[in-house]
Amino acid sequence: MERWLRGTVVAVLILLLLAGIWLDRPADTPPSPTVAAETERYLGIWEGKLALFEADGLSPVQVYEIWVAALPAAEQQRLAEGVAVRDEAALSALLTDYGS
């Protein structure tokens, strides 16, 4: 009986750990509608990576090989809210800053 209880406790702890990892991952949703309304394009997060979105789209037009989790927490928050991209020069500068 004691062995069964120990196994159950271990299984529950593993499930809680996996749930915590799943819930702590970056959001895969496009940035807020406020940013989308202010600009035609913006940077956000898609499947944990930096992505370029069009204001009228739900899917990214470009996904970059930059893992958002590797960026500072403040930058992760900005990207979750959406970072406006006004033109190609601004996009290039942002990608350089984020490590592309």
C-alpha cells in the first residue's frame, strides 16, 4: 500500500510540473488589437518565436529564428503586447536588437 501511495504522489508531482511548464510558455496569440489598430505591422510572439504580423491577420507573415524566452522579461512583455513596425528600417533595427 505504501508503494502505491508513493507512486501516486510522484505521478501527481510530475503532472503538476508539466502543467506549470505548459502554462508558463509564451503566448502564441497575436498582440493586442490596440497595437494592430495603430500600425499596419507589428512584432509579436508565435510558437515561442519572434514573428511579424499584419494588422488584419491572425497568423504571422514571417517567423524569425529568435526564441523570445531568451530575451529579457521586459522585452518579452513588450512583444506579448505588440511592438509597432512603422517601416522596413524600423523592422531591420528591431531585428538587429532582438538578435537576428
